[in-house]
Amino acid sequence: MPPEAALWWLRTAIGDLAAARALLAVAAVAPRQAAYLAQQAAKKALKATIALQGDEPPLTHDLLFLVQRSPDDAALRRVLVDIVALSGAQSVARYPQLDDPPYDLEEAEQLVADASRFVIAVQAYFDDLGLGGTGLAPV
């Protein structure tokens, strides 16, 4: 897979993270929307590192699986996040069940902060490789 594909994944992650942050500021939008986009941002950032290795990113929403497939030198296993909660936001936020408690604003803010840690770590990894991760515009 060419480096352009990896950059596309990262730019898409940056865009999802920006949208999640923006939604947190809109009182009329349920916090679950930001929670879902936070999970998407983290997932796409992790897939960027897999694509950078030349591999096709797997079709999964499981962030722990993606972290395990990321390159060791990206140091993503050391990013301190609640990966279970962030990974679970994909299904809980997108397909809430009647008996699921809704995300509150504080929970959504924490998920966005955790996703941000992954995106920043991947941007730094791309920077270290000379690919300008922090200078990328969102898609």
C-alpha cells in the first residue's frame, strides 16, 4: 500500500476528531455522536500506521486488535487511554439499545480526549518518519 493511502487514513482520522470536538460544543446534539466519531478517529489513525507498513488495514472496529497490529516503533501500546470504552463506543454510540444509558457530556469528552491521544501519537510517528503528520489537513 503506498504512503499516500496511509496519509489518507490519518487525514480522515484528523477530520473525524475535529468533527467530534465540534459536536461536543453543540447542546442540541447527543453526546453519543461525538463518542462515535471519537472511536472512528482512533480507528482510522491506527489503520494509518498499518497502511504505512504496506498492509491493507483489516476491516474491524476493534481498537485493541488494531493497536496490536500497529508497528512497534509507533509506540501506540504505551498511549494511555481507556481502549475498551473507546472501542465499545462504535457499537454503543452508533446502535444504542433501549436499556443502554446514554452517553453524558463528560463521558463523550473523555472519549474524544482518548481518541486525540491516539491521533497525536500517530501524527508524531508520521513526523518522525518525515511524513509531516502534524501538518496534515483533514479529509
